[in-house]
Amino acid sequence: MKGWVWLALLLGSLLGTAWARRSQDLHCGACRALVDELEWEIAQVDPKKTIQMGSFRINPDGSQSVVEVPYARSEAHLTELLEEVCDRMKEYGEQIDPSTHRKNYVRVVGRSGESSELDLQGIRIDSDISGTLKFACESIVEEYEDELIEFFSREADNVKDKLCSKRTDLCDHALHISHDEL
């Protein structure tokens, strides 16, 4: 009887570890895809486009405290992007890294809307994957909206690493390295 209890505990521990790793792979992949999508969207905006920020009240001297800031990285634009970005997770598939056996999420539809330009060998594409990835993305946006706006409001290098690994701990270092080597 004792042997069965130990076996059940061992199996439960192994299954729990595997589930936790799958969950981390999913959330890390969603964070990395989210960063890719936001960076691409920001890059599509005309750098000359600006938006007025500040108070629209008239000061006693008749002036206004309004400044023009680049639209691409404005809070208004970033908030708008965050409302829509997770819908693009349907354009991602799942790929198992052969050396680490960890899941990576890769874009399976080109920016032009065609999949023919991408190598889809070894990538699993189905609605369960995209639905789960979208849900993970929405959870990240909800939980880390302030951090996302803070990071993307100014240009920075290595946003994926800084945001997904260091700031949120959604990715571990080993997963970060294996994903970037793809």
C-alpha cells in the first residue's frame, strides 16, 4: 500500500512539474509574441505623426500647457494597440524545440497575410493553440498593462528580455536563449 502512495506522489509531482513548464512556455511565448507585434505596429506609424498631450485648460495668461509628442509611442496609441494585439495570436503556431523539448510560438502568417513565404515544417497550427495563446496574451496585457506602456513609450533595446524575463519573470533564462537561437 505504501508503495502505491509513493508512486502516486511521484507521478503527481512529475505531472505538476510538466504542467508548470508548459504553462511557463505558453506565457513566455505569449509575452514574446506580444512584444514582436507591438514593436511591428509601432514601426508602421509615420515618425512625423504627433499627438497633442497635456492640459487643454487655458492658463490665466491665455496660454495652454499642450505639447506635441510622437504618436507611435504615445499612451493613447499604445492603449489602442493593447486592446487589439492579442487578436493576432491566431497568426501563430506552436513549435517544439528539438534540443530542449520546450514549446516556442512562431508567426505562421506573414505580415502581408500569406503563409507561403514562411517555412512551416514542424509547426503545429490549430485553433486550440491560437485560442490558448490569445488567452495568455490577454492575461499578460491585463496584469502588466502599465509595464507594457512604460516600456513601449520610449525606444529600448532587448525589450523581450527586459520585459518578459527580467521585469515579469514570464520567461526563464534557458527558454530565452533557446527561443532566440531559432
